[in-house]
Amino acid sequence: MNTEFSIDPAAMLSKVFAFHAGQPQTRQANLFVRTIPDDDAPVQPKDSCTDAAARLMSTSCPARYLGKSVWTIRRMFFAGDLRGIRGKHLKFDKRHLDEYIEANKEQFK
């Protein structure tokens, strides 16, 4: 079975451009399509460690709180130097971090 098939590239491009001209401006990352935010839209912080009511913190907040890296916090937890809660993610109690600070203060004379 032999059928002839031809494509007109100019007509195809004009249809593609016409289709995309009516679409909203979006960017595609992996399989998710996100709209581009306005320049005046308020920026929300990704991770807020300043919430006074939050007692449990993820790994990045204790790292900032103690002035160490995230991997150092994890190493300290697995070595038993720092107390935390193991679950799906590591969580650290602010009280335990304060106890760690008090126990590791150096007194200079």
C-alpha cells in the first residue's frame, strides 16, 4: 500500500504560531505548567523559622538557629549529639536546641 504524504512546513508553522498566540504566557518545567507571576505580586518566604508558636522545626531551621549546615545537624543527630524526632522527616524541638546550646557553652575567665 503506497500513499503519498506531503507536509507544507510554512502552513504548519503558521498554524503552530496561531495556536500559541491565543495561549496565556506559561513556562513548562518537567510536567508542570506554571503561570508567570506579576512583577507586583508579593513574594512569600519558602521556609519561615521565625514562627514563635511552632515548636518542631525541620532540619534547615535548627541549622540557622545553631549557625551550622544542614548536613552537620543531621550528622549530630545520628551521632547522638543532638536530640530530635525521627519520622518521615527529621524534626527538632526548640527546647532541645536550647538545651544543647546551654550544655555546650564555654566559660571564659
